[in-house]
Amino acid sequence: MRRTPKGFRCHIGLFGRRNVGKSSLLNAITRQQVSIVSDFAGTTTDPVEKPMELLPLGPVLFIDTAGIDDLSALGEKRMERTRQVFDRTDVGVIVTAAGDWSSFEEEILKELRRREVPAVVVLNKVDQLEPCAATIHRLSQENVRMVRTVAPDGIGILSFRQALLDSTPDDFINNPVIVSDLVGPGELAVLVIPIDNEAPKGRLILPQQQTIRDLLDADSYCLMVKERELRTALEGLSRPPRLVVTDSQAFLKVAADTPRAIPLTAFSILYARFKGDLLEQVRGTLAVENLGSGDRVLIAEACAHHPTGEDIGRVKIPRWLRQLTSGRLTVETVQGHDFPEDLSPYGLVVHCGACMWNRREMLSRILRCREQGVPISNYGLMIAYSLGIFERALKPFPGVLEAYQAARKEFYRNRHPKQVLPSVTGSRHQLSPTRERR
């Protein structure tokens, strides 16, 4: 509880061939024996993570990966783990033995550039071999930051630290906020937090904790209530709050008890903006209109947990989707970092809020969906759409709401060129309160 969550840390991935000194570099920068170091190639088999404070940047997470040049059967599995690290890398470090630069390093650099991830090249072991002058010149012309090191002796580590600071994305210098920009200093947000069998005993879940902290950091007020007490709490206020935020599973009751003049949204929708791309996922939600019997939907959860009888990803959202489409959908679920490379079999991906992740990994998944032409939505967005309160849940984000309305008109015009656009709050999208809450 006292440590900075992984999702708020800048993720720094160390990539390279076997035995070039990635683990030695990690040990040197952290000043700890984090990774096992050996002259035997392939010592690191799985990604090794080390959180630390890298001042003045702040909390970071170093990820030491297995060598990418292991061509054995086991090596292929190791490389698959390494490739997954690209999805959550904010700054990529390419470690190479000085004098060695080949297609392996070029492919790493190409992958980082494709993802628009800043790269730092570490020319390690410069005490053994002088770096290739032609390679140095070419990388310099391409504005690639380079550092010369002898990792076991600590040579060049300060320069490496500076290169990391210079390469860090602005997101970690000027951190995006969760909700405070929608509330403002001296204004009140009401957070609706259901306490039921799915709530963790003795604590709040991470999005609720982080939202409270975000409001306090911005000098905003915060009132927390359960859904059953919301109406009484609102009636007792001398002036209305600037925003009501609810757990998306209580959306329908909270919408009924919150006057329409008060903006309303959900934690999960806030996290679609905070961790990912809200507009992309809003547009992706429209794809539910194209789903029919036999189509496949992928439910993706960032964290691994033991599902309960009414699990949101395995039970509730699939049930709502089938009611919404009146069809026999095939719904599949993945957890953690497991995410299919080939998404073409799916008509829609519905993702959780990714509160446990850094933003880079969530954006990587959104990018993969976009590249393969597969729409991606979000738990809170899909629930709001299913319950017929989608536009109301987007009102706190005027630009996104306007873009959605335009996209919806275009979407419907292409499907039904001679018909009038129906209301998004019509009966076709409305599920009963008894279905919404168990």
C-alpha cells in the first residue's frame, strides 16, 4: 500500500542479445544484485522487474529481458516473453557489446520506432572493443542517444541515467490527471462506491484510491457514499457537486438517483481516458451494433484474479452483450499480459480499465487493435451503452461526446441510408434494473 503502483511508473525495457551485459547494466543502475550475472549466455530466462526511484524522474520500473538471439525451442518461448515487454515499454534500452551491431539490434530499434517509443543505445564493454565508427555515425545522424559503458565497473552509468531522463516521455514529466480537471479546486466530487461481496475486505480498489488522491492533490473536495445512500447525500448538500463518479456496475441506479443537471460518469470511463484513448474506445463501442450470432468477442482483463459467481468480465458483460445483440455470441476471456497477436477472428475487444498497468501497455493494445481493424471498447463504456445512458456518461467530456455523435450519425447513415437515426436511449438499448444489479 505504501509503494507506487506499477501503473504509475515509467517502464524502462532492456533489450539485446545474450551475454551483452543487460543484467550487469541493471545491477549497476539499481546498485543491487537484481539479476543473476554469468559468462554463460542465456542466464536471464524470464523478464526480471525492479522498481526504484530514479531522481529527478521519480518512480520507474526496469525490465531486464532474455536475449533475443536464442534460436532454440525454449528460446522461442523466452523471446515471446521478451516481445510482450515491448507492449509496456515507455523507454527502450538497446544493449550491445561495443563493436557488435547487427540485424538483431536493428530489429529492436525498428520495433521501438514503430511504436514511437524513445530509444537509448548502450555500447557496453568498451574496455574490450572499440565501437564501430560507421555505426556510431549513422545512429548519431538518426538522433539516437548513445552511451558507452563498462557496466560491472560502473563506468558510464551516470551518463546512462542522464540519457534515460532526457528520453522520458512528457507523460511522466507532466502526468495526466484522472478526474481533478473535471472538478476543480474547492469543488466537490461525489464518488459512489458499492460495498458488496465483490468489494475487497478492509480497503478500496485501486481506481477508487487513486481517484481520491487525485482529487486531494488538486485541492478538490471528495464525498464517498454507497449507491443506496446517494440520493439522501445529494439532498443534504447545500449546492450540487461538479461531478458524480460511480462504479460502472451500479450505473443504472446511480443514474436514476442523480439529477440530470449533475454530470455523471464511471471510474472505468475515467480510466479509459487516463490509461488509454477514450475517443478510440468510444468509437469502438459502436461496433456492438454489427455483432450477431456466431461472432466472437474478446474480454481482456489487465489483472489476474479469482472470478466470483457474478464476475463482471466473465458473467455480466457477456450477458449484457447477448441481450443487446439478441444473438449467440462466442465470448472469450484473457488475463494479464496474455493478448492474441492475431485479433482478426474477433468482432470486438472489450477491455477493463487497466488500473494496474502503465498507459503505454494499454495504448499498445489499442494500437494493435487499430492496425488489425478490430474495434476496442471498455468495461464502463460497454455497460453504459447497454443500459441506454451512454451519452449521459460522456457529457463530462464534451469533445469526446461531440465526436461520438458525429461518428454515430455516419455509422448509422452507412448502415441505413433511408432511415431516421434512432435515439441512443431508446428501448433497444435499455436493460432492466433487475438485470443490471444482482
